[in-house]
Amino acid sequence: MAQVKTFLVIQTAFLGDAVLATALLEKLIAWHPDAEIDLVVRKGNEGLFGGHPFLNKLHVWDKRNGKTRDLFRVIGELRRTKYDHVINCQRFFSTGLMTVLARGTEKIGYDKNPLSFLFSRTVKHVIGDGRHEVDRLNALIEHLTDSTRPLPRLFPNDEHRAEVHAHMSTWPHEHMSPVCIAPASVWFTKQWPEAKWIELIKSLPEEKRVLLIGAPGDVPMCERIAKAAGRGEILAGKLSLLGTAALMEKATMNYVNDSAPLHIASAMNAPVTAIFCSTVPSFGFGPLNANGRVVETSEKLDCRPCGLHGYKACPKGHFKCALNIDSSALDHLIFSLSDLLITFTP
């Protein structure tokens, strides 16, 4: 009888990174159906993984409260299990320390991690070579699987779909799929300006239901946009992460920045239009499916991209990479707002 393989996957970065890391879970289970997979994520991202069918155990690192103390608490938990393969998806010291101190036969990570000299196997990490992030992730496990691209996937359940239904049932045309807009981003220069979102909403057919989604902290921005546009329902802060995923799956279109909702859409095979301002798709974080599109400025700017993650303000002060994107390009160019009939049932 073959021995059950044990894997530890470490991804404690932002929400979108955690979504993309699910591609590794999909690929490992496809090749090792009986595997036991543990995962480490940062506190705040654990809501993505409730009831995940491929996870044995989820470890949560609180990076905001007692970061160092909690890091060693997590490491202590990890050391209780002997893993066949420890897979580090990040390039930073803290996760390198997790990788080194965890008990594992093979320890895999990127060559840019400062502790990579202590890993069993290292993989080159290059951003800007045209490869998608899921391809860079797959390079970590290619020797255990194959070279084909894995895709991320999330698993909303009936409870999450009931969240969606509770909001959709308040609308007289609850069977008509909505347009979802996620206007916020952690980084200002990744965020299409509020005035542009307002223009877009005003350009959409009046009968179309517009839902503004995001985290609780995004509510004030969503409220300003809805008030100025004269329409739009605020669901930001009202849905769980997987509830949001279930909603996006049923939308006619999801309009997003280069941010976590883009990757949630990819994981749900949901239609998505991604607006890239200061960053560029060649960094490897664009849509993954055929129903995904990218909108960006056509102007050649010598300052774009200005950084991998973006900034709190435009370094040049003009923010042309965002302001030069015409909102009219997002509706007629990307998709037809036909009435797709769906049923929101719990």
C-alpha cells in the first residue's frame, strides 16, 4: 500500500496571493489524490478556506498582533507534523524561517528567499518575463507533477450562496444577473479613480442591477460612488469572502482593479474586466480564463509601471496611467450587457 504523501504549503501574503495559491492545492491533489495538505495563511485570509475539500489543516499567522511571537507559535504547530514536502510560495525571511524550522524531507522555495541556501530545492523567481503567477507557483511543484498550468479554485457552499440569495431576493428581478464592481485596492495607484467608476456606472443600462463589493473598510468609498452615480447597492462588508466569490460567479460582469477580486473571479471562472493602472499584466497577475479581459491606457508612459505593488500616490503627480483610461472602453468593448437569467437559490 502506497504511503500517503504529506505537504505543507506556505502563503502568508495578501488575499489575492492566497487565492492564487489554491492552484497548488488543485494540482497536488490531481497528482496525489490521497495526499494530506496543510496550509499557512495570514490572519484575515482564513475565510477563503472554510470547508475546503483538499485541506487537512489550516494554520493562521496573525501578522498584526504580536507578529514575531505568533510566528513562533505557528512554527511550533508546524513542527508537530513530519512533512514529505514543504512548499514556500514567498520570497521573504519569515516564511523562509517557517520552511527551515518545519520538519520536512524536502523543502522547496524561491532562490530569492534570504534563507534559500538552507532549502533542499530552489526555483528561480522572475517577474516581468510574461509568465503568470500560477506558472511561477507551479515551478515549485513541477518535479512532483508536470509543467501544465494549474488554475486556482474556491469552494463556496450552500451557506455562502444563501448569503447571496438573501440580498438578491430583495430585488424585483432577482433572477437577472447583476454587474459587480470592486472599486478599491490596498494600493492607491492600482485603484481606478472614483470619478471613473461613477462614469462607468452611469453608462450602464438603467435596468441593470449594480452591486458594489469589497471589504468593510471599502464601504465609505462605495457609498460615495453610489451617491454620485445615483445608483448602486452597497454589499461591501456584508458578505463573507466565499459569499463574495459566489456572487461574482453569477454576475454578468465583474469590474475590478489589479487586486484580490480579480483573482477571486479567476478562481470562480467568473467573467471579469480588470483595470490596470500603475501596474501591468506582464507582471503575471492578469485574468486566467477566456472570459477575462484587461483594460489599460494606450498611451506609452515612461513611468509605467512605477512599481510591482503600486504606491499611496502617483510618483509623478499626474496619474495618467489611470486617468487616461476611458470608461466607455469598459462596457461596449468588453462585453454585451445581455440579460443572463440565473436563479439565486440557497
